[in-house]
Amino acid sequence: MRALQAQAQAPQALEARAWAKVNLALDIVGKRPDGYHDIETVMHRIELADDIEVVRDKDPVSAGEPVITVEVTGVAGLDVSGVPCGRGNIAFRAAQAFLARLGFRGASVSIRIRKRIPVGAGLGGGSADAAAVLVAMNRLWENPLGREQLMAVGASIGADVPFCLANNDAAFAQGIGDRLTPLPGLLGVGLLLVNPGYAVSTSDAYAKWDARHTRDGGAPARALARAIAAGRAEGDGGPDLRRICALLSNGFEPLVAEEHGQVLHLKQLLMQAGAIGALMSGSGPTVFGVYDSPGQAEAAAVVFGSRADSHIRVIPSCTCTGARES
């Protein structure tokens, strides 16, 4: 993250990257009395990010409600027409929560988001944007919130925001996503993301789960977290990728696939294109394939692209390893 301007009496701005994630395993443990859901999930940061610019305007004299503006654009071919620019945007709510936490009435902030992460895709793009806004605003206001305070604000906004704030390569998340156990990153792993060009509502996915379940054991995500941790502990440079892929699981996948059967078809195409394993991420509909290296994922993208429909977005990526600044 870098400062753009820091002159006295002038607006100040910071640019940030908002990194996407994939869920290597996701279990819905049960619905809570407050209406939220307890989950257990293994999340991994990936090399796909939105660009965020946050501008702290010179504070107006008025002590009225904060003035927050959000502008959203997308890279070529990425539809952002459905992304709200007001209170419906999670980045807006992050700025609002930060200012409310500090009692900053009359403050003014402008947020510009250039999206590369597909919208409503199960890749945590909105949560990543919110986390980047929180980090940027904390720095622009000279770090009034410590790490735990910032994480608490993030948890109040969305389930994936704490992971995006934590700046870990990977983590096992419990509760509503706010209880994080860091995990070692999967070094040098290639990914091929395939997005079918439409969004899936996370709230709708949870509603489908609620209609059929009351509680899940959460064992698959725990098993995957143990396998990743054990691989690094054995000192062999990391876990066996084929063992990891055998443990990929997502409790949302069969529910989403009932309405969007293309999800399973995309998984099949990824396996045909040489993936070691494939899974829908989050509440979907993006599906990712796992490869031994980024180079293999890029080669598979060429093969996959020749078979896929024109509206499908194919994104070669890799797992992020090493701490990355938001």
C-alpha cells in the first residue's frame, strides 16, 4: 500500500490490493440463534485482486453524518453493473463502521474500486474490498485501531473479512469466520478459476441449507486443515497435493448445483484439462482446478478455453505465498 498525497490541509489517499480467496473446504456447522451460521472452512489467498483507492478528504466543519462515496469499475469483460455504490456495498459499510467505531462524524472519504474479482462468485471479492478499505482508513487516520479492534470491526461486516484482514496465506476459520488458525501456504500451486458469468446469492445458498439441515459435523474441513498442517510439520516442504485434493469439499456445492448444473460440468471439464482436483469455491458459482504449478494451470487455461462457452471467464492464477500487504 502506498501513499499518494500527504500534504497538510490536502486530501490524503492510499492505494491497496484486495486479494481474492478460494475455499479448499467449507462446512456449514449450524444456524445460530442470532441468524448467522457457524462454519468451518479452509481458506487460501490467491493471486487475483481488486485495486482499491481510498481518499480521506479534508474534514468538513459540519459535525453531521460522515460522507462516504463509492465508485466501482471493472476490467474489460467484467460486469459490475449490479454492484451497488451506496449502503448496499460492503466497502461502504466497512468505511461506515470504521468511522462509527471512532465517533468520527463529519468525516469524508471517497472509495474507488477497480474490480478484477468476479462479482457474486464465491471468491470473497466484496470481503477483500472491505478489508482493504479498513486497513487503508486505519492508516489514513494514523492507526487509531489495533489489530484486534480492526478484526472485530471486520467480523461485524462479513464472514470472510477477518481472513482478508489477517494477511495469512491460508487459515482454518471457525465460528462466523472470525476464529482463525493460520495454516502454511501451499507453495507454488497453480489454480485455474472458471466463472460461468452469473452470480449466486450467498443468502440464498444458506436458505437452501437451512431448509434441509439443522447441523453438520464439520469434519471434512477439519481433516483438510490437519493434513495441511501435518505436511509442513513433516518437513517435506508441504503437504502432498494429491492428498489435499482428495479432501476438497464444499457443503454448498450440491445445493447450488441443483439449480446451476453447470457447476458440475465445469468441474468435469477442469479434470479433463488435467486438474488434480476441482471444487466450487464458497457459495459459488466459480469452480477452481488445482495443478502442480502455475505453468500447468496456464497451459490448462488454453485447453479449457477452447472447450468453454464464450461467456465463461477463465482465469489462471496461483496460491499467494508469503505475507502480502493489503
